[in-house]
Amino acid sequence: MKRNFINQTGDSNKFWTIEQFEEKYFVQWGRLGTEGRSNEKELGSKDECYKEIEKLIKEKTRKGYLEIKDLNIVPQKTILEYKPMDENIFWEIISTFNWKKTGDDDAVLKPALKRLVSMTIEDIQEFAEIMAEKLYNLDGLIYASNIGPDSYKNEKEFFSTDYFLYVRCCVIANGKDYYESVLNDPTQMPEEMDFEAILYLPEEAYNKKLKTDEEFIETRLSFETFSNKENWKRKSPNR
């Protein structure tokens, strides 16, 4: 029996079909509305063929494909209205981080990177601006004093400016609610936790979009430690 699948997630509008003939299977795939491409493969037995088909189907469903009865009756793809980058979309993208892949930063960021690359250059730049502003807001004495053993103590003792930046990155990576709670209550700053990888997300998306390698995004505010001079004078959050 021929099995039909479609993927209409994000920018996708694709089909994939598979059908078994004894120890052989036939697949067809492509953009909906086209003939697409096809291929066939022969295995050693009907059972072996069936098992491989089931494996392929599982892979497709993990990627967002849904099974339908008839390719001639396909739901109309919803075209989302374009919305320029703003704080809501920023946090929506942050929420796509795949924390099941913790330990592999690229895999954690992959869904967000894919979403950013699908947007405009201006959107990617604005994403970088919003992130820089949020890192800037967390740059201050009261926040640096609440990151555990590596907290800022005084001018005479060593304090890692880079590590403090990466801790601030961790706050943003954990989403809007956590960011806002930390902003208002610095004692909730993470201790011995950081997430440096998020720093490079906008520029990776920017370079993928432009098909370049080492282009940088200049932001209005600097997120480097000690940039927010007013916050380093304060011993309580700036409300």
C-alpha cells in the first residue's frame, strides 16, 4: 500500500511517498504540486524491506511530516503574515532552543538558527540589537555579585569579565520569564552556569543568509562587561 506524507511546517511545502513491492520499495519526493523525484531500492527479503520502510517513516515524522490518505486532497498551506523582528518574536525564537540536546550547543541552537536564516537581514540585525540590549541590562555590580564563587568581590581580586558575559547569556537563553525575574531580583542569577554559544547565533545566521564567512554585526549597545557604567555604580537593579 502506498503511504503519503506531507510537510508544511515553516517554509516547507513538500511531499514524500513510499510503497513496497515484495522485497523492493519505491519512494517519490518533492515540492507539492510537482512530479518531484523518485528512487527505488531492493533488499534481501520482504521483511527486511518492511523494516527499512518503517525506519524511513519514523525519520520523516520526526522531521515534521504528517501522513495523509490522498495527495490529491492536500490542506491549503497557511501563509503567515510577515511580522518584523520585535521582542515577542525574539523570545519566541529563544523558546525554540532544543534543550534535549544539552551538551551539543550547535544542536541546541539549530531550530533558532533555522528560523533566523529564514528571516530578512534586517530581522537578524534587530535580533542582535535586542540581545545586546538585554545583555547590557544585566551588566552591573549587583548582578556580577550574585554568580556564585566567581562573583565580583572588589577591584583588587580577579574577576573574569568573559565568564560574567557568558553567565548573562545563560539568563537570556533560559527565556523571557527567567530573564525578567533575574532583572528584578539579581539573587536569581545563575551560579556556575553559562551559555556562551548564544552570543554567536545572530552572526552565524547573518553569514548563512549572506553566504559569507566572517561578517560582524555592530550593535548600538555593547554587551561587553563594564559597558553599562551606570549599573556598575548601583547596588540595586535600575527599575
